[in-house]
Amino acid sequence: MANPTGKWGKSRTRKHRANWKIEAPKLIECERCHAMRMPHRVCLECGYYDGRQIISVEEKKKA
């Protein structure tokens, strides 16, 4: 079984942990209804993605 070859120093550990940050989700404007949505996802307001209707708005309201 593999074992670590040496101890990480405090400085190295703290530098490693410094990159754990919370990011706000990236949002873009829907081209059709101008609602804010996540990129590469279906718009939950109008149901369109890439110029095509993927889900109907009535489907979304039922779920």
C-alpha cells in the first residue's frame, strides 16, 4: 500500500487550503425571455435551450 513520502509543512498545507473558496454560480441571460439562467442548461422560465423548446412551461409548473 502506498504511503506518503514526507510530511507536508504548515506553509504548504495552508497554501493548499487557500484555494477552497465558495463561488457564486455563473449566470447568463436567456436569449428568448431574458431571465437569468445557468449556462448549458434549459431555461426554467421558457423551457428553451439553443433555440429549441426542450420542456413545456406547463410541464415545469406540474413538477
